[in-house]
Amino acid sequence: MPLLQQQDVLEIEYIHLMDNFATTFKLSKTDRAFVSDEICELAGPLIEAGHVELKPIYERHNEIGYDEQVSESEAMMKHVIGRLYGLDAEQVASVDSPEELFERIRTRLDQAQADAEDAHEQARQRASQQRRRRSGKKAAPMQAEPPPLRELYRKLASSLHPDRASDASDHAARTELMQRLNAVYKANDLLGLLELQAEIGLLDAQAVNAITPARLQAYNRELDRQCKELKQQLTLHAMDFCDEYGLDLPTQPEPERLTKLLTQHKRDVSDDVDALQRQVRQMRTLDDAPAVKRWLKLQRSRFAFD
């Protein structure tokens, strides 16, 4: 973090020096475009990170204001995400940010999956009834079991409700358990519900043996869904990690390799800081137009070579 903070300080000074070149000296169109591109490329992430004092400089060197640029980028992202998941323009326009849109889509997909599981269970029971009728056995009345999360939540909530408390201490304990129960249910965490069920003594061997095959299948489907969701979350965490530390890896990073990866990243940032320090020292000495133009030409050639 100290290295990254030092890098931010140097980049801010670099931006101010470049802006000073543009406002103090008469530059060619090519040099001016290079200066503006450099300023906007560095200032954008710094403004997003909280250095809002750079906004005026950014807007001097960009045809579109920073806030307008961000709004356009978010609108484009929302539009692409909306089209990808079949949302109409009105649905997309009703959300304030891509993050909120992602949350709505996730809720919608979860509901669609729950509906599909309910439909699958009802179809399974109808098929079972038809088999019974063909075999001559009396068909039991069709009763679709409620989704496993909801059924288990209601059972636990009934047992844990604070209104059932025998005294103040019991009421406090039940209140805490109910808070945990609500949090686990909100997170769609079946494993957490089962663990809480075992913790309060409602999941012993007899209770396990009493679970119907249909309910076990429903639990397996729900746990499979939860595993897939956790894998997606791990993938997103890995992507965020790689993005934050500038890692371009062929596969998802393994926890055991993080120390090595961060050591390499620290070395890379240190090299960037050294290079920035050299550039800033050079820029501080440039006090006339010819020297500035020579320096800018050298920088452009380096960028072209890279």
C-alpha cells in the first residue's frame, strides 16, 4: 500500500506537470493530443479513487466532462447487460447503476430457477401418479412439497420464534438465533439452514431418516445450485483480484501462490515508481518550449516502440 500511495502521488504530479506544459507552451497538435491522452488515462482512475481535485484538469483535456463520461459508460454497460438478459429499455432505465442491475438480474434468475424446480417437482409427481394408475395402485393425492429453503426456514422460524421464550435470557438467545436464521435464509444458504437445524437439536439421526426421497432430491438440487453460485463468486473474486493487482494469469489464481504473486506485483509497482520518479525529475527541469517538445517527442517514440 505505501508503494501504491507513492505511485498515486507521483502520477498526480505527472498530471499537473503535463497540464502545465499544455497551458504554458504552444504545442503542436500531435503533442497536445499526446499530453491530453496521458492526462485523461491517468486522471480517470485517480478521480474514481477519490482524487476529485483532478476533475477540472481532466475536463480541460477531454471533450466530454468526467461525470458525463461516467454516465455514458454506465448507460452503455446497462444497455449491454439488459440486452444480454432480455430486459427491455424501461426495465434497464429504472435502475440507477450497473451494480443494481446485476442484483436485479440475479434475483430474477434465482426466481426463474426456483420456478423451474417447482415445475420439475410437480411434473415428477404427475408422472408418479400416472405410473401408479397404470399399475392399478391407488394414487395418493398430489401435494407438491414447498421449495426446500422456504420449508426449512418456516420450520426453524416456528421453533426459534422469541414469542416461545420462557424467560428474558431465552428470549435474547432466540432473538440472536432468529437474526442468524434470517441472514442465512436471505443468502439462500441451505447448508447454513441445515447447520442451524443441527445446532438447535432438530437434525438428529431420526430426523435425517425421516426425510423423504423427494425432499433429499430437492436438497441436492438446492446444494448443487449453491455450489455453482459459490464457484461463480470465487471466479468474480479472482477476476477482481487480478484486475486490482494487474495480474494477467492463464488460470484462476490459487491461494497458495498469492504470496509469490504479490511479491512479483510489489516488484512491478516498485519499478513503475522508479520510472515515474525519473520522469518527474526530468519534467521539473524543462523550462522552455524546445526542451518540452524534445521530451514529448522522446516519450511518443517510446510509446510507439512499446
